[in-house]
Amino acid sequence: MHLTAEEQRQYRRHISLDTIGEPGQIKLKQAKVLVIGAGGLSCAVLQYIAAAGVGTIGIIDDDIVSQSNLQRQILYRTEDIGKSKVVCAKKTLSGLNPYITINAYNACLNTSNAIELFTAYDIIVDGTDNFPTRYLSNDAAVITDTPLVFGSIFKFDGQVSVFNFKNGPTYRCLYPTPPEVGSIPNCAEVGVLGVLPGIIGSLQANEVLKIILELEVVLSGKLLTFNTRSMKQLILAFEKSNSNSINKLDDDYQLFCGLPK
């Protein structure tokens, strides 16, 4: 695989970096990344990995754009309201970088499609906001031996980590069981600072690029926390738990998380 003259012009600032160069840019071109969700976190992730030249990007989400999304989901415009998020995202990203392939899956990630989808990609990015999908994504990543780049947001706070990287710790090592139903309200109930998903999503995109380019140090076994009000950032270490071996998907992740179907 090589870079065309147009691609060399597009990625000149990357190629000029001695730790990336043209070989690194070719690694990005060869990479395949699946992003779960097309909300606030994913909007930031998608823009930066697309601009960076990740060659194949998958987006899976069955939601449509609503007006309340526009405060933080910066891939969308007023004229997109009522339209499929993945369709709108693909259109915007294709305009940003015409040299990459974008696969839009207008569907919900579930136990029927997760393994097949994950097998087709090198890295998974979790941009979701619900616990059933987080546990499903974790388990499917372990079964398919795929790194999972995690991000979460709450009001003014965010978290980033990388799970299942080179057989490293997983989401279940950090959170063995889901929280009690109703103990953690969602963003629709308590709100979220508009820039927060952009910050956390950018940090997720950074981890994706580091994994592809084989740059140190990946946030495996580490949880980065960030508060936008105090600007305090912490990195907390956690270890792999041998009690969390996974060889099949759970029958019902809604039930596992104590939620009604």
C-alpha cells in the first residue's frame, strides 16, 4: 500500500513528524476502526480519526438527530434534525476526507451483530451512554480479541481508558457489576457541559491513533479522569482480574443491568 500524491498533501503535517512519517500514515490508512454510537463523544472521535486518515471507519447507531443534540454533537446541523445520525455523519466526514471509507450501520449494537461487526475491525471505540451497551461492547471485544477505547461523561466530568489491549484489563475489571438502577442519572436528566464530550472524545481519538501508530503509552490498565471546572486530571491504575474471563455473550444485557426490556 502507498499514499497518493493527494494523500501526501492531505497528511503533510503527520508525515513531517519523525515518529509518524509516511510509514505511520500508511498504518493509519490500513487501519479499521468501529465507533459505537454517533453522539457527543463519537462526533469528536470521528472527526479526528477521519481527518487523521484512518482508512476504514464504521459507525453504528440507530438514532436520529434532534435539536437538543446540537449543543454538543458538532457533526450535525439544524437541517439534519430528524435525519439518521450515521447518514449525516458519513456525509460530513466524507467531505472532510474523501480518501477514506466510511461504513454507516443504521442499527443498534446487539448480541446478534456484535461479534460479526467487531471481527471486521481492528479497534473498537465506545461512545455510548448506557451500561448494557458498555458491557456488551466489552464482552464482544474480549471474545474477538479487539482493543476497546472507552469514554464516558457526566455533567462536568469525563473518563477515558483502553480495555482489552494486548490481553490487558477489561471494563469488567474496573466495573465488575453495573450500578443500581436509577443511581446514576443520564445526561438528558442532569445535563452536560457542551465542550466536555469534545474534550473526552478527542482523548479517545488520541488513544486510537497511539494504538495504530504503536506509540507509547496507551491507557491500558489506567483510567484517566478529567474535570472541566477545576481542570484537574488524574490517572488511576487498575489491574486485570482473573475472575472476569469471558467466552460468550450474556443472554440479555438489559436484564444483567437490571433494566426492563
